[in-house]
Amino acid sequence: MAKDKIQAVKGMNDILPQDDPMWDFLFNALESVAHRYGYMQIRTPILEQTRLFKRGIGEVTDIVEKEMYSFVDSLNGEELTLRPENTASVVRAVIEHNLTYEAPRRLWYFGPMFRHERPQRGRYRQFYQFGMEAIGFKGPDVDAEQLLLIHRLWKLLGVHKEVRLELNCLGQFEERKNYREALIAYFEAHKEVLDEDANRRLYSNPLRILDTKNPNMQQLVENAPKLMDYLGEESKAFLKKLEDILSANGINYRINPRLVRGLDYYNLTVYEWVTDKLGAQATVCGGGRYDPLVEMLGGRSTPACGFAMGVERVLELMKECSIQRPYQECVAYFCWQGDVYQDVVRMAEMLRDHQIDTIVHSGSAKFANQMKRADASGADYAVILGENELAEGCLTIKPLREHLKDYGSQQTMKLEDAIQYLSTLSINQ
Ligand code: ATP
Ligand code: MG
């Protein structure tokens, strides 16, 4: 009897081989840009204690209220959660290993996050984030450094014309307290317009109401008091310095007084990079300063700033901008016929010794079918060995792609020359 098929969990995607070239291209760009600015990678566990996120993200947030995959470990009763974001985990690790004891740290990460949301384009239950955390820096120089880095990344990926930076300053806790009161009074006076979410947050997290996507409340939040009017001199000077660095380095931005971001721990700088190309899921990257967090999680008071980028959304955006990378399993696909298999394996190993990515055709298909496979693999070259070539210590090389030199002809050359030919070409790629 046929068994029923088991499918992936809803909202959790397989990343298939055909998507690998784009993921690879993006990952390499992320890694190289991180290195360009002296950031080191940190890898933390995917599971953490639930209370880390409750404390680090804040109880009255979308994530903690309704998006976390939390469970009790049936083996020992521990309350655990699949990480919904990585800042709390990184800060936990920094405190646990005393990483900022001698000097501040520039850190980056890449990996899956988990949130129980309604799946739709650009919104998944398992999704990847690339992010950075600079811990132990007062700013605003490092806030600016991260924005320059992100801008450099957009250019490297070819999407810089389709993203724009929105910036705001949340000031310090005391300043926000006064603002909060003004905001509560304003919303109380317009209670009839508030939706259920807003009513629930009115006293616990009124700033979040500004972030609403409810079209019926847009007018209301548009006319709400502005946080900028409640900032003290120091906060204003901080923002001014950040703006000066951005302007001097050609980074365009817009001050968006409604931008507050979802998480409780932000202060001073907050920002989002948004695009018009992805419909409702418009934010590709969000970040800012979170000076209170290290202390909230039990460390010594340490200033810090960082951001997280939605990898799937960036990939979607690249697709919208027609950025493509060809599918390619290898550079050289080895086809063969006759009694030469032992020599094929030996020669393929030699190619690999010279950094040439090589697949050896497996099985005893007809030669024409081997060549079809070579083509489908995306290889640049078919490398061919028959008994005649073997007798003369030669290989035949056939370029398979139109953009390559010598396309349309094949050449038989001595083994050493063939290796030389292919390795020069693979280095030049
Ligand atoms: P949104 O307002 O879209 O829900 P968020 O404020 O919850 O975003 P952050 O917690 O700031 O998002 O995460 C940083 C980035 O991670 C987002 O800007 C987005 O690009 C990406 N992201 C967040 N949630 C998801 C998701 N469920 N699926 C895919 N990407 C996501
Ligand atoms: Mg969200």
C-alpha cells in the first residue's frame, strides 16, 4: 500500500539546489562586506531559554505575545523557545563569555529564525536573517558605520536604487516617558478610532500604535504628537552627528517620526531600509541602538547597536531587480568512453588539485547522453577522455557556453596543457 506523503511544516521552506547560486552569491556578499568592516561571525544555538526572549524583547511585543515557538522540554521540564531573532542570543553569549572584557566587539551572524506568523510572500515561519551587533560602542560613529556598510551591500548586490533609508531618534527612556504620556492622552481623546490591538497597547506600549498598518488609523497617527519635539539637547546632538556622517558620505535618508520599531530595548537611533518592490512586506532591514539591553540581560551597562536583515526579502528584491546567477554544478564535466575509467578518476583528481570544480559522469550512458548531462549541469567545459586520447596522454576540451573563448570548437591537448587551460580560465572567472 502506498504511504501518504509527508510535507514540510507550513511556512517553512526548502531551499532547493536551483536557488543555491543566488543564496551563495548573497551569502558571499554578506560575508565579504562584514569582513571589510572588521566584523567577526558569532554562531549561537537555535534554542534558548524562553525567559531570554521574554526579558530581552519585551512582553508587550508581537513576537512575545503571539509569534514564538515555545515548548516545555518533556525530558527535563525546561521552558525553551526557537529563536525568533538573534540580538538577545548574541548579547547573552557576549555576557556569558565576557567578550567585551578587554575591548568592544563587532559581531555578525547569519541563520534561521522562527516566528509563528501567517505565511505570505516575504513572511515565513522559518526565515533567515543576516545581522550585526557592535557591542561596547557609544556611537554615533558606529551607528553610521553600520549604515555605510548596509549601503555598500546594496550596491554590491545591485539593489541600491530600490531601497531607501528611514531614520528616527527615540531619545532616552526619560524623554520617551514624557512623550508616552502625551501620546496616551492624545489617543484617549480619540478612543473611538482605535482598533483592538491599539486599545490593548494603549497603556502598555502606546508607541507601538504609531506603527499600525490599519488604514483607518493612518490619519490619527499622522496627527499624533511627534517624539522629536520631546527630545533633549543630547539626543538631538547625537542624531545631528549621525546625520552629518551620513550626508558627508552620500547616504540619502528621510526622517520618519512615526518609526518606532517593535522591540522595547531600542534607544536613540532607529532605522529601516524599505522598498516599494515587495508589496506589504516592505522592510528589508531594521536596526538601531539598544544601550539598555546588556544590563537588562544581567551584564554590566554597555552601549550597543545593530541591525537585522530579512534574507528572503533581499533575495526577492534581487529577483525583482532581475539580478540572476547561473545554475552551475561544476566548471568541468568529465565525459568518457571505452576502458578508461581508472584514468578518468585519476585525471579528475588532478583537475581538483588545481582548484577546478569537476564532476565525473557516473555510469555507462551513451556518449551523447553524457554530453547532454554536461550541458544540464551548467558546467563551462566538457572534458572528454576516450581510448585514443588516453593512448596519446591527451584530453579533449569543449567549451559549452557561448560567452567562453573557443566556443563552437573542441581542442585536444596534452594533459598538462589542458589543466593549465582550465585552471587559468577558472581563476579568471
Ligand atoms: P515586520 O514589520 O515585517 O513584521 P519586524 O519588525 O517584525 O518586521 P524585525 O524583527 O525587525 O522585523 O526583523 C528584521 C527583518 O527580518 C525584517 O525587516 C524583515 O526583513 C525580516 N523578517 C521579519 N519577520 C520575517 C518573517 N516572518 N519572514 C521573513 N522575513 C522576516
Ligand atoms: Mg513582525
